[in-house]
Amino acid sequence: MAGRALRMPKAGLIVALGLVAAAQTAPLAALPLLLEALDLGANELGLAIGTGLLTTIGLAPLAGRLADGAGHALAARCGLAIICVASGLFCGYTALVAAGAMTTEHAFAVTLAIRIVNGAGVAALHPAAQAWLWAGEAPAAGTRLQGKASAAQNAGRLFGPLAVALISGMGAVGILAVLVATTCLALLFLVVLRGPAAASTATPSPPFEAAYATPPGGPAWPLLLALLALHLLGGGAQYILGPLLLAKLGLEVVQATRWTGGLMTMAATAAIAGNLSSHRFAEQWRPAAGAGLAMIGTLILAPFANLFVVAAGISMLAAGIGIAVPSAMAALMQGAPASSRGRIASRTAAIQATAYAAAAPMCGILVAGAPSLAAASLILPAVAALLLLIAARRREAGQGP
């Protein structure tokens, strides 16, 4: 019974992360409705979304330090509560505009402010959640939990847009109301499911450098840089897919949209399979094995010759990332003292947001200027991730400088 009580808060946390991922991804599928409802341009909404990412990047390190001091469970709940507030404000404002009680004159400023609040909540939630996930866990158990959490988030990113497609007849306000309810349900999981694992993990913070040491392998910067390369690879693959289906395969817009959705669903499924199977690889070389599989996927994808080649390449790439990212995160977390895990997770959250924010303009320039090289360019971050993960493993084994 004690073991079950210990697991319940962790299970609630994993479910909550999946629900949040669904609620945060779903608005991307509802963009046409949101742009019409708020009379915004795509560039304005893109700027608001980008500002939210920058807020996450800027606040994540501070949030991680605060989580290490105040307790990871409390920090995760507070972060998710802030996201609930931001979701409610956005839904409320959209409803007031739809009812004619407010105009769209200040829609951009309101949306920008709400995205900043949302970014602050994300910055607080994810580092604390990662550290809470590892609280009191042995390395093997923590790695399995890390894989399950990644799988839940990928499942949320997969089913969120699908849910929007099913309820699109409810309009922008109806969709946003469902997303608010989903976010509040996630918070309910964190508040209701309590137990020994949900207890505060607050301890005195160690020196700053201690958050970046993994015994016995020394500095963890190769792992952090490898995560940056892996997220650049994942973000880049998502951003080039649709445009290249138009530019290189000559599909019509409707066909390209359908195939983009189908291929992204296939990639998300492959990533979930990678997340759930990552702990089955040899622990020492698990992250490098995933990066190697992703690199093979980029080599298959590079010619972008036909839909079969694209499907095979994107699936292998996603499966490799699904193995490598949670494994690299596990390597960072299991080698760090509990009192530093919030700060480590804050760095990885900032790295992910930075990678996705940078991948969009970089890939946009490539697709516009050199579409024949856009897919092949993904080989570079894949190779970089593989070399960095090999270097990290050699340092841990005492074989490298």
C-alpha cells in the first residue's frame, strides 16, 4: 500500500503533463477561428506566441531556483495554476468580444499580455514537474517515469489538435472553454492526488556549479548541448514538413495539409513508442543510441523523394528523439542532488523553448532560399547530438578529457 501511495502523485503528475500538453498545443489547430474571432493578423498572433516562449526562456532559471527552495510539488501546482488563469483570461476575453461587450481594438495587447502570463506559468511548471518526478526514485525507476512523462506529453500534443478538429463546430469560445476545463482538470490531478511523493522537497540550495555535475563524469554541458541539438532537430523537422510537401513534391494545398497532419500523427506515434521503450536500451549508451537512430532518419529524409521516403524518415527520426531526449534528461537528473534538480530542469526547459523558437526562422529561410537543402540540413543537428552524447558518455567513463 505504501508503494501504491508513493506512485499515485507521480501518476497524477504524468496525466497532468499530458493534459497540459494537449491544452497548450490545441490552439495551433484553432488558429483560423482565433484569428477571425479576435481580428488578428497571423504575424501578430505569431509575435504573441513567440513572446510567450521568450518569457519561458527568461524565467525558467529563476523558477528552477525558487522550486528548489520552496518545494517542487508546490512550485508545479503554482505554475499550473498560473496557466489556468491565463487560459481563463483568454477564453473570457474572447467570449466578451464575441458577445459584443468588448472590441478587438486592443486584441493584440491583451493576447500578448496573456501569453506572457502563460509563459511564466510554463516556466514554473515544467522544471518543478521534472524534479518532482525524480523525487525519491532510483535511477532505473526515474528513467521509466521520465519516459512515461515524455510519452504523455507527446500523446497530448497528438490528441489536442485532433480534439479541436472534432469540436470545431463549437467555435472559438467553445474550444477555448474546453481547453480551460482541460487545464483545470490537470491542476485537479496535482491537488487531489497527494502522498509521500508529493511532499515538499525543499532543501538548502548547493553552490551554482553543483547543479551541473553528474558523478562521476564531470560537467554535464555535453548533455545540455545535445538536448539543444535534439530539440533543434525535432522543431526543424516539424517546420519544414508542410512547406516541402508543397515545394518539392508538388502537392496541392489541401493534399499537403492532409499529408502534413498524417505525417505528424505518425511521427508523434513513433515518438511515444520511443519514449516508452527507451529504458530497454543499454543504460550507458541509451541517449547515443536514440541520436543514432534519429540521424539515420535524417539520412532517409534528406532526399525528400516521395511520400514513402518522407514517412519512413520522419518516423525513424521521431522515434530516435523519443529515445534520446528522456534518456539524456534521465542522465542529468539521476546524477544530481535532489536540491539541484529544479535548476537543471529549468535549463532543459529553457533549452527546449530556445531551440523551437530558433528552428522556425532558420528553417523558414532554408525552405524559401534553398528548398533542395532544407531536409538535408537536419543531418547537422543529428550528427552534433550524436557526437555530444558520445562525448558525454566517454567523460562519464573517464575516457575523455
